[in-house]
Amino acid sequence: MTFDTITRAWFGLLFLSAASVLIAAGFTETLGAGATGGLVLVFAWMKARVILSRYLGLFQAPVWLSGFNWALGLFCLLLLGLFLIPEISP
């Protein structure tokens, strides 16, 4: 793992964090709470994938990376469902 790889991963995390803050702070009224929460959750999932693949070095073990991506994706879907239940129920 080179310095360039870690630097690019860090800038990616910085960009994703800034995008999460901007969406949460500025677009809640426009998009609604459900869509805003969903977008923030997607950004958090993308950040977790960057951390797993670049910082922990799982890009060298694609099978493990794929397993972690599936587990994270299912967990994020569960969290999104739990977040959206109050909006759906009467």
C-alpha cells in the first residue's frame, strides 16, 4: 500500500463526509427526512467500503472484501428499513 493510495482514500473520505454534512444540513426540507437519511446512509456505506478496502487492505483479498460488502449492504438496508418505518406507518 503506497502513500498515494492512502492519500486518495483519505480525500475520498473527506469528500464523502462533506457531502453527507451538506445534504443533511441543506436538503432536509427539499428532499424530505426519509430521502435525506437514505442518502446519508449511502454515503456512510461508501465510507465504510473505502475504509475496509484501502485502510484495512482488503482489496488484496477480494473474496473477503466481497463478503464484507454484502454484510455491510444488508446491514445498511436493515438500518434504512428501521429508519423509514415511522414514516410509512400511520
